[in-house]
Amino acid sequence: MYEGMNKRKYPRQKAGYFVSYRVKDKKGVYDISRTKNLSQGGMLITTGKKFEKGIQLEMMMNFPLIRQRIKITGVVLSSREVVKDSIYETRLRYVGLNESFFKKLGQFIDENLK
């Protein structure tokens, strides 16, 4: 893993939170996963299948900074196989994130995940 300077607009921090996800606008059950890292701009999660770039995922999460479960939409930037035919690392960028939550998330990351 790269240990140099983080040049991202929103630096990612290691964090393992449970997340339920499914393809946006599709009926059915959510799959459950964990985040590997997150930032104000997006997150990396493990998934049980490969997703094509541009697919939108609807995610439900509990964050310590918010009392209720929140719904987040993320667009897939990439999905890379880690274990043949079973585990993928899927990078997501948030879309349509509430401005208030965006600020709270940044503050939470700064204070708790460094």
C-alpha cells in the first residue's frame, strides 16, 4: 500500500463501518459489506461482485455522528477483483450528498479517523 503524501482533494482514512448496498432503483434486498476507507468525497468497500464504472449504488449506513441510518448514493469509479470470483474492492464517489452531512462527515473524519 502506498504510504506517501495523500494528494486527494478529500483524503481517505481507514474506517471499517457496515454498509448495506444495492444497485440504485432496483428492487430487492441489500447486500452487506464493510468500508475499507472513506472520505468526504467517497469510499472504498468490499463487494461480492464486480460493478461496471458509472453504476450507481444506493447505500444505507450508520455513522457514529448521526443517530439514524442514512441513505447515500455512490457512483462506481472502479471495481477490482481481490479474490477470484468472490471479493472485489469497489471505489465509489458520493453523488447528491446533503451539504449538512458533508460538513459533519468532514469534521468526523478530521477528529476521529486520523
